[in-house]
Amino acid sequence: MSRRPIISVEDMSKLYQIGQFGTGALSSDLKRWWYKVRGKDDPFLVMGETNDRATGGNSNLVWALKDINFDVYEGDVVGLVGKNGAGKSTLLKVLSKVTGPTTGAIKIKGRVASMLEVGTGFHPELTGRENIFLNGTILGMTRKEVASKLDSIVDFAGVARYLDTPTKRYSSGMTVRLAFAVAAHLEPEILLVDEVLAVGDAEFQKKCIGKMGEVSNEGRTIVFVSHNLGSVKRLCKRGILLRNGQVAFQGSVDETLEKYLNSNEWSDNGQQNKITYKEKESLAHFLEIGVENGHGESKPNYRYGEKIQIALKYNIRDEARNLIVGMTLKRNGETIFLTYDTDDNEELTGKRMPGEYSVKINLPNFLKAGIYTVSTIIKEHGNYITRDEKIDAVKFTLEDFNVDTVNKSFHLDKPGIIKPSIQWQFVDYPVTV
Amino acid sequence: MKDKYWDSVITPKVPLIDLRLQEVLNYRDLLYMFVKRDIAQFYKQTVLGPLWFFIQPLLTTIVFTVVFGGMVGIKTDGIPPMLFYLAGITFWNFFSESLNKCATVYKDHQHVFGKVYFPRMVVPLSIVATNMLKLCVQFLLFIVVYIIFIFKGMPIEINGIALLFPILILLTGALGLGLGLMVTAATTKYRDLNFLVTFGVQLIMYITPIIYPLSKVPEKYQIFALINPLTGIVETFKYGFLGGETVFSWMYLLYSTVSTIICLLIGINFFNRTERNFIDVI
């Protein structure tokens, strides 16, 4: 018998009404009814168009999701990627039955738990214990199940001492830990997770991701939405790329991320290899960020071994002290390094004269093939005031056509995030005859 | 052919009447937790705690007894005014609180509803269940006052109709639930209705024999009280426990029952049709 999916989405679409509405509903309802009486098409429904928020539409109805088709099999960990407004969260909401589809069908086998938010339904007046039970039952557990896991939940959250204190007396960190502990002890066949879950301190995020990895290792199915491509890549095996409410690509997570990163939507303004900014009133700000080769030519694609430079121009209006300029390089969404111009040049932390600055940052030659983005920042040292920040401002692609001399199959994707040229020095070896 | 493989199939279609009792039953623990939460939040951090369940209706009864019984001088069918008002208020509070709270279910719970799925019907059911619990506690108060009056020499007029009490509670709860569901479903689309609800509930109170006995209503106005399903229920309760000149008729009760059931079915249908997508428009 062939394997059957445990989630099957068939021709599913979701229509949203955007803009101001509510008070005008009665009049449009009457209009709708009048069209129906005369045997005409619904004047509102026919105008639905694809959801491209950048271009203004003529109608206030928009397809947040259009003709979505995909299957998820047992044990799959699927990452939903796409830019803001592509429909990821809406799709997750429809899957978790928070809102209904406009057309099509979704078929699900097994118990679904959705973690679109941590601590849904927590009531500040109730004690920690009562909230564990309330939150657990909201998420679909029975009281018996919660009771059997109570000790382990309390342990995980580390709130044993405050168990019978109302949660309004908890610190916000404690509340979040308790809420996550409850959610982490769900045992559904299918887990739907939104990235909002990953709001919180770094340690908490790590805990969330770790717990999800654990869940997926137990063979349960996860659908995961995130902008953090690093965690998508780490956690997921399969990927679905949404674009303007439609499935643009589905396949292995690597292929999906590749498609996403190659498309011009990867970040809203990071499509180009050079960007210029208008002058601003602020104390210090960027004027230009670009990627260029050793000859000062700006271009999007580079080869392994080619010299790559990041060219920055920034302006300082008044004499400033303690300014530092930084640059972060990310590969496929994952940070490779962060560098400041003051790292090896302590004098720069002192005074900087007003005027325009132009710098070139030489990238190291050990970068691996991939899609890179450059983020830059100007901030004040000491008080951490950010003067200007451009996240994923420019991008470039690094290709590697060098064929490994021996193991050809590994030439492109050796494990690791960098590809340094390493010297193997033979100290002693037998002499061949 | 229905595919047995899938546990749930989500489509845009909504059946006309679908109680989905099985689903609600699966979430009965959640219902229990909601009731517990609502009861607890009612008196947490108060000095008198659960005593407020008694104090509230008692105070209202005293005010009504003084104002309507004493100052205005409304006759109460030969029933001690205190008992007359207490009986009316106990029922009225149950009905109006169920209705008012159910009418704002979507608004009050939009945050939870927007984040996690469970059968939405659990919430209105828990509201009615909470109020039913309160009613039972308040009924004890009624019994205590009742016994005090018997010791003070009031003739005992309790009769077999009093046994209908559990049914009367269910009918009142169902009526409040049905009307509340209709309102909450309608307000997702037409916000304006919110403003009418307060007025509407007040209006229902005036056409229910709470502060006046039905027997004292002039014949040509009685029709207004009688189209109100609640009238038959309240009058049956008063007749069963207090007798006097209370108007009781099986016809009224039958009318109340039938209209309550119709109300409930319409309410459930409205609610089911809106629960899917209200989160998009609220």
C-alpha cells in the first residue's frame, strides 16, 4: 500500500476583505442580494485578485491564499517560507482551523496542536497550577493528561515555588517559560508552529528550537513558519515556498531555500548588488552600499577565489565621538561574521570629522558557495544608540565551479559554513620506491 | 463517498444544523476549566468571597421590595413581596447574564479564538453552565428565605408544578443561549447591534413579570408579556412554589418551550455559520 499523507490541502483558497469595512457591510450585503435577485454574479467576489501588496488593486477583496495544493506525510518537518504577506501565517491559521478556507478542502489525519502563540488563554488571576490546566485543556489535552504531566511541566518551567501564586505576580519571563512548558508537553501527531514562538531571549529560543527538534525526532509531523532561514534549514526536511498567496515551489528544504534566496523577494530591498540612500538629517547615515570585484566593478555574481569587496559610503554631519561602523555577512540567512571598523583600529573610536567617508571591506577568500547578504550599521560605542542600520541591504551570489580533485561528489557541498584552503603539512612519510 | 481515512475535513461548507456534540464532548474538560475560571475570577481577592453569590440578589431584592412593594405599592398576587421579587430576580439574573455574556462571546474571546482552535461552542456553553451554577446557589438562598417565611406563618402553597423546576432552568438557559448566539453572530457583521442589545435586554425585563405580577397587567397589554417566552417560565416557577394568584397555564409553558427550542436552533445555526470566519472581520 502506498503511503498516504496525513495532511492534504486541495485547491484551497482564502479570500480576505481589506481596508475599511464593517459599517458598510449592510449596504454591500443589500447590493449583493439585489444582484443575486436579478440573477447576476456577485459583484464583489469576481474582483478578487492575487495578493501582491506592493501593487495597489482595484478591489478591496484579495486572495490571501490561492489554489494551494500540497501533501504532508507522517514524520515530515515542513518549513513554510516566503516574504511578509506571502500567506504563511494565514495558511497556518487555516490549517489549525482558526479561520476557514473560502474554497477547497483540507484533510487531516490525527490530532493537531497549533502553537501560534505562547500562553493563549492564560488568566492573570489564576494560579500557575490553574493556568497549566486551563492552557493545557485549551490546547486540546484532557485534565487527566495534564495532571500526569504536571510535575514534568513544572520542572521544565522551573516555577515549583510559585505554583500556587497567581500568574499576574510572575515575571514576564516566568510566564513565558510556564506557557512554553505546557505547549512543549503536548503530544499531537501534527504540530503547527509559528515563528512568533521564537520571540523571547536567546536561551528561550534555543530551548524552543531544541524541543522542536526533539519532537521531530520522535517521528511527529511539524509545519513550521519562520523568517529565520537558519533554523528552517536545521529543522526541516521539506520546504514550501509561498509567493503572493500561491505555492511557488515545494521540494527539499535546500532546494526551496535556494529558490527563495535566488528570487527577488528574499528581502524587500536586498535584491540588488548596489544601493544608494538619500541624505538624511541624522547624525550619521549610509549613502551607498555595494558589492564589487577587485576592479571596482559592481556585479551580482562571483566565483570562488575572486576578490570581493564591500564598498560603503557614509556621511557624518557633525563632529562625532565613539562612532563605530559594522558589517554583518550572512550566507543563506545564517550569519558568517560581524566586523567593526574599530576592531583593529582603536583610534577610530575617538573623534570623527564631519563629511563623507568611503571605505572598502575586503571579504576573506574562504567563503563557500551560496547567497550572501550584507547588513551594515552605524552605532555609538558605549551606549548602543543605533544611528543607521541597513539589514540585508545588498546581496551577491558566490558560485564554486572548482571540482574537487578526488571526491567529485562532494565538491560543492562539504559540511561547514566556510571553505578555507587548508594546508596539510607532511612532517614524516615513507618514501616510495 | 465519505473517506474514513481522514479524521477531519475542513471545507467552506457549513451544515444547517450541526451541534457537533461529539466534538464538544471531547472538550468537556475545557468546559469544566472555563467554568472554574469564571467562578474563581468572580470572587478572587474579595473579602467575602463566594458570599457575593448571595449578597447580590439579596440586595436587589431588598431594593425592589422597598421601591416597588413599599413605595410604589405594587400588589404581588398575595405572595410576600420579598419572596416574589427574589423568585423573579433569581430567574432574571440567570437569563440576562447568560444572554449578555453569550452576546459578546466573539468580542470577549477574539484573542484566544484567533490563536487556537477548539469548538467555539464550548465558551457559550460554559457561560450558561457558570450561570446555572450561580442560579443553583441562589436557589438555596430562595429556599432559606422561603423556610423563614413559613416559620413566620406564611401558608405553604408549594405544589406539584414545582417539580418542573429543573426543566424551567434548562429552558431559561437555552433561551439565553439561543438569543445570545444570534446576537453574537450578528454583531460580527453589524457592529451597530451592540448598542441595541443593552436596550433589548432592558425591554425584555419590562415585558417579563419580574417586578409586577402578570395578573395585574391589563388584558389589552398582556399580549406583550405573553409573546415573551420567559413569561411562561417565570410564571410557572412562581406558581409552583408560591401559588397565590399567579397565572399558570400549560399552553403558556408549551409556547415557551417551543419558541425556546426554535430560538436555540436558529442561534446555533447562526453561530456555526460565523464561527469559522468571524476572526477575519471582527
